[in-house]
Amino acid sequence: MNNDPLKKTAEKKAMDAAKHFLTAHPDIELLEVLLPDLNGNLRGKWLAPSKLSKAVQGKLKLPLSSLAFDVWGRDSEACVFESGDADGIAEPDLGTLTMVPWLERPTGQVFVSLNEVDGRMCSYDGRHLLKSMVSRLGNLGLTAVLACEIEFNLFAESLEEGTPQLTDQVPGARVLAGNTYGIEAMQEASEVMHAINDACRLQGLPVDTLIKEAGPSQYEINLYHQADALKAADQAVMLKRLIKGVAKQHGYRASFMAKPFGDAPGNGMHVHCSLLNADGDNVFNDGTDLGTPTLRHAIAGCLHSMSDAMLLFAPHLNSYRRFQKSSHAPLAATWGYENRTVAIRVPADSPQATRIEHRVSGADANPYLVVAAILGGMLFGIENQRQAPEPIAGNAYDHNEDLLPAYWPEAQKQFLASSFIRDYFGEEFQTVFSGIKQQEQDEFNRHVSMLEYEACL
């Protein structure tokens, strides 16, 4: 029996929220319980709406190993066998409870995190890891304000001979430029874009802008900033799911693959972040365009931890194809003012809006882990009063120092050896995530590509 009055109050509040949602949607047929795994893919269960109270009361279970599936949804062998494949308790976040407007049957969704059966937070749950970073910032009297920009491609729904067909590509034609910021190009995709915008409004996702990006059939949707890092990451995951769902509804396949084509721009996920003090003031703002020493401490920490966290920013084999010279994807741990060739850009804006734009992550990365790594880097820099180097002026691709890991195994090796990852994310997460990535690398290494046959037969 729960005798903790605070927990009782929280449970009653959650039960009331659940009842209010079900009353507002009397036709709902099922509820999708969504657990973001460490690759950012959604696992979970279908639940009868009448059983939502069961989840609120802590009676819904999922295997802890479901957090640690590889990208194909297979068990991580080390995680399963070492733990005995124990269950965890699914903790619903009713702030994410909403309807799923692109499905035919009335369906709701809610995100959950996993706790150990004794009530402790699972140390490799991405949402919990982000909460931990938020808590550490709070101990310093700081609150992160975040916004995510996410790029994606639209493909034809069917894949012929394993090659995706872009929606604005002439069959058989070479992949060329994508009419960046083209208004007519947006009009050509207006049906699906309006549907995405409508679905965002119904799910309460604060979309800021929609634009046509540089690649063929490539688009970008920006979310409005939030003074709640977990909510910002939740909204990024919700947006990616929504885009895929609405695109499928309209006969398209949406992809957040980092580099679908070698000669076309890749898909990034840029994160804008500032920090507020207890009075709600931006601690990066000194009334000038240069920003405060705290801004430079935060930048220095992000630069210091960037290579160690590269496996979080670029978690897949394909992720590393995005990092090419003159591609707007950074190659080195650099920063600068109003410079899109660096890894960390300080955008030109009013002093009150001084922030960093972290430009390393691909759209294929897990938003919870990306945001946690950015906040962890900022924490490291502020806690240790790190000093940032001089900002880069001009082309950062000419900068050959502090290069980021260029290959997947290199990033994994650095991640596994990192004291930053161990100290800010925990040793268990470090081991579990590295094990997933090793399992995926082993799978890729077992397959021989057609290019190898063409080169060597």
C-alpha cells in the first residue's frame, strides 16, 4: 500500500487527468502505450482505454530489455542474458496523452518510461537520463529552453529494387538540387504539408515553420521553443511519428535517414538552447552580441564532450555519410557567431534571445539522448568553468584540429572509453548503448554490398 501522501496526491491527479481525457474522447477504441527505446524507435503495447487506470497505478509492465533493442527490434544479447530479461514498471507521462488523428480508428497515445520493480528509475531509459540532466541544471538554478529543427525526405510509398523514389524526382533522372526555400515546391507538396500541420495542431505540437530544404523531396519542420527539455524532446519524437503517419496516409514514405543519397544533402536535427536563471533571465545575455562568460563556458563544455558523445549524435552506419566537406554538417568541434560551417553556431538575434545552435546531430538520432548530451556538455563546461577557444570566422571546413570521429567504430570506441559519458550518463547506460551499437555493427559486417561485388568480382 502506498502511504506516501505526495505520491497519493500525484496518483490522484494523474487518475483525474486520465478520466478527463477518456470523458473528452468517449469513442476511443484503444490506447497506444509508447516506450521510446535507445534508438529512438517506439515500442510498447495496445491497451484498452479502461485499463489506463492500471498504468497510472503502476501495474503495467514491459521488459527492461525493450529499451535496449537494436535498430531492427532484436534483443541485445548481452542486456537480456545478463539481466535475466526482467520486467520493469511502465510509468505513463499523462502530459503526452493525446489522440492519433491520422489513424482510421479512434486511437490515443501516451509515452511511458521504465522503472525497476523496486521503484528506481531504469538507468538506461532515455527519458529518465534527460530528466537527470534537467535536475542537475536545476541544482545550479538553471532551466534549459530548447527548440528542435528536424529535416526529412518524402519518398514514394513503394520501394523498387530497394532504391527509394523521391516524390519530386523524374524517374531515371539523377538526384539534383531541391529548390531550397522554394514556395512553389511547398505548394506542390501542399496536401501532405497541410495535413501534417493540421495533425500537429490536433496533437498540441507547436510548429514554428515549415520549409523546403536543399535536397530533392527534402523538408524541414521547426518546433517552437520550450522551457522544458523533456517536453521539447517528447515533441520531437511525437513530430517524427506524426510525419511518418500522415505521410503514409497520403501515399508517401517519410524518412529521417541521415544520408539517403551520397550526392544529395543529408537530414540533420539542429537543437537551439539557452539557459534561464531562477528569475527567468537568459544567462547568456549580457546586452551585446557577444554573450556572457557563461555562454562561453557552456560552449566550451559542448566542444569538450562532442567527440565522446558522437555516438549519440550519429548512432548508425549511415549517420557518418552525412559528414562531408561543404555539406553544412560539421567535421570538427568548432564554434562561431552566425556561421553555419561550425558545429556550434551562435545565431544573430536580439541579446535577450542569445542561444547556441548545436548542429551535429542527424535526424536519425534519438532526441532524448541528443538533448541530454547537449545539456550534459553545457553542465560540464559551466561546472568546470571551461574556457572556449576563439570563435571561427570564415570557413570551418578549413579547420583541421579537433576533428570529430569520422567512422562508426571510431565513435563507439571513444564513447565506451569516455569519462564524460560515464560521469554524466552512468556506466550502465554506457555499457548497454555500446553493446547495442556493437551488435548492429556486427550485423552490417556480415553483409557484402553490391559495390564490393562490382569492384572485386
